[in-house]
Amino acid sequence: MHFSIPDLQQFQDDNGVSYTGYNIYIDGFFHCTTRYKQLLCLHEQLQAQNPYFKLPQFPPKKLFLTNSQLEERRILLEKYIQLVGQNPMLANSELLITFLFSAQQETHSVRMHEVDIEISLMNGYRIPLSVSSTDSSSAILDIACNYINLPKELSKYFSLYLFNWSCAKDGQPALKKLEEYESPYISQKYVRPEDKIVLRKSYWDLCYDLDLMIDRVSLDLLYLQTIEELDLGWLTAESHIKDILKSYEENKQKREYLELARTLRHYGRIPAGEAVTDASNISGATGATCRVSVALAGRELMLTSPQAREQRYKVTRMRCWRITTLHGVDQSLSVRNGHRSLLEESNKNFELSFEYLISKDNLKWITLKTEHATFISVCLQSIVDELMRQKGGAGPASPRTRGGGGAGLTFLRRDGSSRRVTPSSSSDTLSSANGDSYNSGSSREIFSVQKLTEKFASVAFKTGKDCVENNAFEAIGDEEL
């Protein structure tokens, strides 16, 4: 998980006492607002559950903080939560997942009640569902798969995503996987209201297609997704190939359609927007720098220049990567129709760099200046995770289910009250009363989001040990070079 705390808010409780809330973003999207004492309570429970593991240092307690001290605390809290997110044991712990799930509910003041939502297939077909407003992603995925009669053993090949068709048509990142630490209903309604919740395959290795092509329902899902990706331009084909595919589509020859589509060069491609990179990183490019289109497919990151020159980088040859924030650029947090969105004036505010094995014993840093650095990093990590599962003899990741097992979390609310939350009860963190967007009476926002001198603390450094290490790099042999 890629955490950031770019800004903070001031609140006032019923007694007129002001306090500070820190806005937590995960993978580039706003998730929740929490108080210092809530994060401290989480830290103490993580430490108690892992007594022999040294957690990252938590910022010390201080009273009556000045504005500069609040800013210092924001940076330290961001560094702390980033280190937690980089540790697989902590990031996957039920304590953290339950805390984030509960904090999202509290932030958006959502109580548990029945709601109607729609899950779209990639051809626009909509699945109407009645679910709880606080159902987890895996719970809604199971309901949707059951609705369309997808065999349970094949549901692990699919996930729910927030999908923006407008961005998809422009070659921008259009997908946001719905994780187990969030409610799909809350994330779609309050964070990305312009997006649709879609059901689509969630793996990178194209060999898994073969597992889906033996079942009628999963074959249909794969077929519809491939047609849509061709229409969006994610998948490209010469005119005579398009004619053959069109004929297959008209005759409902789904298997033949997929078998031909899977031979195309860009099959499975996920666009990741544009970037600026050194011209030497693109074969045949001239000049000092070059603007490129970025995409990921299979186990590769692809850069394509305006002259259609393409350079591919294998993920298994990336030793590590990092995201760096370029400070001194004016950024602001706006509120559109009550929904937060981070606005950036330039697509050069962030850099994603990866150390690449050009040849044996020859490593080179490749740098991309792009506002979509976090999205690319999330995709790279997803590819690495899949590679490591395969290395361990496992297949696609089964969706995490919440329920049973585990001692649970004591969730400290903003008003100081607390509740014991187990994974199976976390969907009812606040109350069982019906209603949405209620006013708890515990606090109200009295100031707008503060604009800070530096919206992000740097999340990466110059040395390799501070980067995201690629565990799949160990599998490289001389035969791959």
C-alpha cells in the first residue's frame, strides 16, 4: 500500500474544543481522516500483537502544537504509515485492515443500511445488487459472481474495480482496484462518484486465460472485456485482423475471437498515461528528453514515443524502484461537489525511477516524470506479488475474506469513545441504525483544508535500501539476459 498524508483539517467537538484530523490517502486516493490519538492507538495494538517485532518509530506526544509543529507531526505520521505499508506483515495484518475499514466509515459518517448498487461488466451490462452500505469488497464480489453463476473456484481470477470510461478513452489510468480495507459503496459514492464499479479479470499472466476459457460464464467475461479493450484502443490490431475479429463477434465465435486476440502484441495492456524520460531510454529517440506513453502488460512496462518507437522493460529485471516527490510545485486540494481531489498543475510533480539490469552486472536507473507514478508503482507491485505467488507454487490470489479468526481491534473514535471490532463485525463499526451521511454530533469541520508549503513528504530516497525492493529480481538467470 502506498500511503500519504498530504494535508490536515481542523475540527471542533461539541464542547468547542478544536482538534486536528490528518487526511490519509492510499494508492493516490483519499481514504479517511484520523486523529493523532487514533493512529497512536493502532500503533500500540500493532506492537502488542507483534511483541518481538520492532515497529517504525511513532511520533512523540506533544501538547499545544504550533502550526509548524503540526506540519512536522504530519510529515512524521506520513513517514510512519508509509513504513507500515511497506512491511508485508503489517500491511496485511487484520488489525490494520480493520482499522482502515472502520476509519473510512467514520470519516464519511456512513451507518450500516441496505443500499442498491450496480456492478458493470466491461460491455456496460449492469448487475443490480442489494447489499449493505458497509459490505467489504470480497463480500460484494462473491454476491456479484453468484448472481452471474460464475463457479466459486473461478472467482479468484476476478476483482472489483472503480473504472472511469473517460480516462480509459484518453489513455489515462482508469482502474482502481477495490481492496478489502474499503467499502465499495463508500469509495464509489464519496470518493469517485463519476466512476463505475466493474467486474474484470485481476491477473497479469496471460496463461491464466486458459483456465477461464473452459467455463461458459468466465469465457463470456473474458470475451466481453477483450472487445471493450479493443474498442478503447488498449488493444491494437491491423485492419485485416480487426475484420476477422468482427466476423467472429458477429457469429458469436467467442473462443476463436479470444484465441486470435491473445496473439496480438498489446493484448492485456493497461495504459498508465504519459511521462517524460531521457531520450536514451527509448531506442531511436533523439534529443535530451522524450515524451512517452506508458503502459503495462504481462510482466513488462512499455514506453512508446510519438514516433511509435517502443521500449519494453521486464519487471523481473528491475532490482528496485522508488517514487520521488518534486517539491516547490504549487499543488492544491480542492473540493468538488463535496468530494476531495488532489489537483496538480504539472505532470512532472512526481518521478518514478527503477534500477534496471541492462546486461550482466550492468544496472542503470531509468526515470519517468509523471503524475501517475503511484499508479505505475501499484501495478509493478501487483506484478511482483503474482510472480512470487507463482514462484511459491500458488495461483491467482484469492480475495481476502473478512470474518472469524483474530482477536479484533479496539477502534478509537474521534470523540474518544471506543468499540471492540472483530473482522466479522467491522461492517457495523458505527451503528446498526439505518441512514447515510448522518451527523454523529461528535465533531464538525470548521476550517477548510489547509494549504501547506509542501503537500507531500518525500517518499523515496537516493539509496537502494530505501526503495521498494523487487523480490522477483532474485529469479533472474543469465539465460534471461
